[in-house]
Amino acid sequence: MNRLGRKISRLIEAAGPLSVADYMMQCLFDPVDGYYTTRDPFGAKGDFVTAPEISQMFGELVGAWLVQTWREAGMPLPAIVLEIGPGRGTMMKDIVRSIGRIEPDLKAAVTFALVESSPRLAELQQAALAGSGGRIGWYKTLDRLPDGPLFVACNELFDALPFRQFVRKDGQWLERAVGLDEVGGLRFVTGTAPLDPAALAPEAKPASEGSIFEIAPVRTALMTQIAARIASQGGAGIFFDYGHLETGLGDTFQAVRKHRHEGVFDNPGEADLTSHVDFAALAAAARSASLDAHLLSQGDFLLDMGLLERAGRLGSTCDDRARAEISAAVERLAGPGGMGKLFKVMAIFPKGTAVPGFGKAS
Ligand code: SAH
């Protein structure tokens, strides 16, 4: 067992089992050995590749979406363009460039804001954005942002926020926790805390013994906070992640290291821990804050936003090899065998606003 594993094991020995949410937080954000606090996990040499790291086209189209949404909102200024959880800063860099190309006056007047909980990743973001031009600032939390309409984009943020699991046992939903086996190793145990019946989606009720149900109050709380801010000061939001459009049963807790799945207890702090995002729950949170929420697959959204046209334009000025790379990127970002179907996008905006990119929304 590695150092963080031993630390977690001692913690459980002293204080009892940890919820899945607490285990995830320890692994991702332990100040000494946490995954996001110590590593740059992105890209071919890291553990996983995210959409903005596949191609500049992704961030550019998000930038174009933000400009169109800002125009729909009546071009308010001052305004804020925000990314939460920006990783290496690649998407924000592409957003800033794309906004500067489409609407230079907006780039000159807007505040580009980044909220990042890992100091190590915030440093990488500063390096990535040096020389981008524009007014760019880092903020510890959402409530420290300047006032004004907020146009926010996030990629793979919500899957990295903690979630809880419940197991069906003797007709009850009991919280799943992380405890110890006979030799001090980590294993799942069933705790005694029952699920608040109000949190149970109706479709999850007829469940067989051993079924798993996941909830993520931290994700819902963040969405509620973003939506409340947009409802009171204007703006819009767009969120990409892998997940499902309808709440359902199932264990989606996963660990990924060096582009492979592994057990969630194999290498604490050395693997990315995530679960699928329940977009139905996030949409409900946005709607409770009286915003509209639209959901779509990532592939349909990117095609509607002009991915093929952008690829064609980029390809027209490069050689055959670069052109082949651009087509491969289109396939990965939007194809059904890539991220096109598994990844979803949710847009939130004040009621009655027209939403770009959701022409194919059902
Ligand atoms: N958006 C990037 C990175 C995704 S990984 C990309 O697509 O490549 C998740 C990111 O969210 C990391 O930067 C991580 O440090 C950050 N993060 C996780 N929890 C956070 C929180 N509560 N507030 C702000 N950032 C957070």
C-alpha cells in the first residue's frame, strides 16, 4: 500500500469507515499526496485526455458559444467569462483567443476568471495563459467574483466532485463506506446511515438486493450556487461531462491511471477517481433556481456549433498529416465511438433566452 493508502487506513482505524465522498476527497485533494494537488494528470503522457486537450477546436467552439450567448443577453458589459476547474488552462486559452477573434470589443472589456482548487494546477494555468491578452484573474471561490453577468463554461468538473453511494440491503438504502479488511487493506463496507427518502429518485425504488444508488449533494450545491448567481445577475452556463441524462441505479465509481481502469483502492492518490454525472439532478437544481436547462450529447452540440466547418477551415491551410489529425480529433470529440455519445452537455440560461448549439435538443 502506498503512503496515502496507509494514512487513510490509519484514519479509518482511529475514526471508523469513511463515506465514498470523504475517501474521494482524501485521494484527490490530500495536501501532500492528493491526485490533483501533486500531479498534472492530463494528456497522452498523463492519465487521461480531456476534450480541450484533444483539439483547439473544442475550446474555440465553446468561446463561440459564449459570444453568441452574450449577444443574446443584449451584450452586457462589464461581464465575466468564468471557467471552474480549468486543469492545464487549455480550454480557457482557446476561449480567450476565439472571443478575441469573433468579438474583439468583448475580449477587451470582459474579465476572464478562473476558479481552481489545486494551487499546482493554478500555476500551470497561469503559464498557459501568459501572453493571451485580456484581463485574467484567479479566484478562490465563486462568491469572490466581481459582480456582473456571468458566462461560465466547465469541462469535466462535476465528475471530479465527491458523490455518495447507497446499497440496497434488507429493503433499505444504506450508505456504502470504505473500511478495512483483516490485514488493514481498504474495502467497501455497508454502513448504517440510511438514505434520506427525499433524495431517492422514483425510478430507483424497485431495486434488487445489492443494487447501488448514487447521489452527489456537493455537485447539486455547486450547480445551485452558479444558477442562483445567473438568475440574479444574468449570464449563462455550459457544462460538459460524461454521465447520464436520466437518474438511475448503478455503480459508476471508477479509477483511471495511465489511460487504464483500475480498482478504486489500488493506488490511492495516484489515480483519477470519478463517477458519472447525473445531469437530470443538475438540471433540476438549475430549474429550481428558475433558470432553463437544456441537455444534449456532446457530439450533437459540437456539430450544431459548426465543428465540421471549423475543421474544414483549419485543414485548408495545412498538410495531409495535420489534416488527418484534425479528422481524427473530430471523430474523437463528436463520433459515437469517441466522446460524442457518452459525454453530455448542459446549458443553463435565464428563461426565454434562445440557446445556440441546441438545435438538435429534443
Ligand atoms: N477542465 C479541465 C480539467 C478537468 S479535471 C480539462 O477539461 O482538461 C478537474 C479539474 O477541476 C481540475 O483542474 C481540478 O483541480 C479541479 N477541481 C476539482 N474540484 C474543484 C473545486 N471544488 N473547485 C474548483 N476546481 C476544482
